[in-house]
Amino acid sequence: MLTFLADFSNVISPLNIFRYITFRTGGATATALLFVFLFGPTIISALRVKQGKGQPIRSDGPEGHLLTKVGTPTMGGLMILSGILVSTLLWGNLTNVYVWILILVLLGFGAIGLYDDYLKVTRQSHHGFSGKMRLLLETLFAAAACAAMLYLGSPKSSGLAIPMVSGFVLDMGKFFIIFGAFVIVAAGNAVNLTDGLDGLAIVPVMIAVSAFGVIAWLAGNAIFSSYLGINFMPGTGEMMVVCGAMVGAGLGFLWFNAPPAQIFMGDTGSLALGGMLGTVAVAVKHEIVLVIVGGLFVMEALSVIVQVASYKLTGKRIFRMAPFHHHLEKMGWQEPQIVIRLWIIAFVLAMVGLATLKVR
């Protein structure tokens, strides 16, 4: 919204700074952080009163979880999404279609996660609503976002680029909607599965979103994209502002989510943030790089898939408990040890993913 100030730069020349994505990204980050800091305590208090017993904790989980985490309110994703939305509306270019695509996914996936959290709290069960219905709704929102990219975004939206290969693009045509929706839904659920320890999901999400914010800025710039040999995707650079807002809101949330957590992100946040991450990757044609940058989320999701498949086929479990972070707990690792080491892995993977931009 503040981008209109740049129109008066011919009168007051310093206002021209509002044209720059990098400046507005900094403003979005600071605004979202301040918003969550200011309103976070009020939101936590309200959710604690409304939820009573808070998020149900699995009785078969690692020892100590029932004692340390029971009674903690969930739906903390509302803090993050509110911060992102307010900051984006203030600093983003609201004429840019990619901004609205990200808002669509954030609000759509967030609403699905919110309803799932609501059912878990009211039923005091870790089971939400039907998994099939949840996946169907996620797919519908993701497909709508991909259709908007295809028909309203860049003409190259239907292409699939290969990392470290300059110039090659596989045109998927309308099949892009199916493929892109799969990536977005998979990313949303992978982040959702990672969210199981205090601070575990939010920092890797911030790291991955920061990396893709940079990629979006580069891909949306004709000069930088040409220099690096990546696809020029006009308009996608504006997504960096939304990514900045997410990082700011995430930092604010981490203040309250640091051990011992005053609030949990819940499906409200993890599903929405994962969906947003997948959407940015699809929009900038770096879906394969997402597997690298988001490697931690991939590992957590695969641990669940392997565990379920092994148990159904052989009656035996590969891991002591899935997702993988609970397996590490069962092995005797302490929660802070697991969280910080997985943060380090997420950071290294993000650096590897960014390195693919230069290796062509």
C-alpha cells in the first residue's frame, strides 16, 4: 500500500525509495516483528482462556512431553499469519498478482489448519478432521494458486527448470496445475510434520523462506536472472516482501515459542507456512531446489512415510517413533540438542540450495 508514495517522488525525491523491493522487504520484516511482539501476549492470553486444557499431547510420545507441554495453547499460527497479512498489505505492491496468490494460500491453508486445531482442542484428541477431506481442500487451494500463476502470471509459469542446467525448461502445459498443486500440498504437510518440538519448525521455515525470498528477487530481475542463467519470471520479485514479512512474524513468534513454549504454532501456522514456501518455489520455477533447501522437511516427511509403509507391509517399525525428531528423543537426545542441530542442518541445506544458482 505504501508503494503509492513513490508516485510523489518527483516532488519529494526520497520517496522514490518505496519503489525498491529490498527497502520494502526490510520494512515488512520490521513491521511484522513489531506486530507480533505487541499483540502476541494478548493473543496468547485469549487462546489460553478459550482453549482451557490447550493442545492435547500424545500419551505414547517421548517421556516428559505430558509433563512439560500439557496445557500449552495452540493456534499460535494466528499470530504469524496476522503479522504477515498486516505487513504485506502495508508494504507490498497490491497490484502484483503473486502477492495475492501467496495471500490466498496463506489464508486457505491457515483456515484448514485452524479448523483442524479447533477439532483437536475441543475433542481433546490429536486427531483432527478427515485426512482425505483435508487433503482435498488443500489441493483445491493449491490448484487455484497454480491456475492463477498459469493464466495471470508469467508466460513461463508452466515450465519446469532443472537446477545447474542453464536454459533448459520443460513446458508442462496445463499439467503444471497438477504438478504445482502437488508441490504446494507436499510442502505444507512436510512442514506440518516437522512441527513437534519447541522452535523446531519455525526457524527452518524462516531459513528456507529467506533463501527463496532471495531467489524470487533474483528471478524477478532481468539483469540478475540473465547473469545467473536462471529463468526470468517477471513480477515474482515482489514475493520477497511477503517472505520478509514471514521472517519478521516468525522471529516474533519464536520469542514466545522458545522453550518452554508459551504457545504452539499448531496446524494453523505450520500448514500455511509450508504452503507458502511451496508456492514461492513453484512461482520462481525452483521446485527441485525446494527439495534441497527444504531437505529437513523432506526427511521428516519421509520418516513418517517409511514408518507407516514398513509397519503395514512387515508389521515392524524402522524408527522408534516418527517423525524423525521423536526418534531422536527416544534415543536419548535432549530437546534443545535436537532442535539446534536440526537448525544447523536446515541452514547448511539452504546454503547448498542457493549455491545451485551459480553452478550452471
